[in-house]
Amino acid sequence: MEFKVNWERGFIHARNEEEKNIYLEIGSTNMIFNRGLERKIELEVPPQIIDGRTLVPLRAIAEATNATIEWDAETQTVKISTQ
């Protein structure tokens, strides 16, 4: 998806060359998606830090950016397609 991610004091800002911007806050169920028009998206699960790693709601990010996401139960992998 080619996002560049900045992390600062619990806030995450991801942006790419298509000027898609995603704003997340650790522990918050609100995600802001901006591509010219700002949309607030309610998340089922907030971004969180577990064992020193930041986990974000991948499905919400994929859907906001018009990507498709598929779960392969056999291999337990996620496939994200942007085209």
C-alpha cells in the first residue's frame, strides 16, 4: 500500500503518494481518513501496543483506501489487494 508511517507519542499518521492520509491514536476507536475529503471512521478495535509492537485494524485501513482484504484460514495469512 506504500504508506509512510510516522509515530509520535501514541499518534500514528500514515500517508502515501496518492495523498491518502490515515490518522490513528493508540486506544481510540476513531480513525480519520483524508483524501481531499475527511471521513471519520468508527473502529471495532482500537490500535494498541502489545509486546512492544503496534497493532492497527488492518481491515478498516484496507476498506478506507478501497483495497480488498482476504483471509486465508489454511495458511493463516491476510492478502491485501489494491488493484
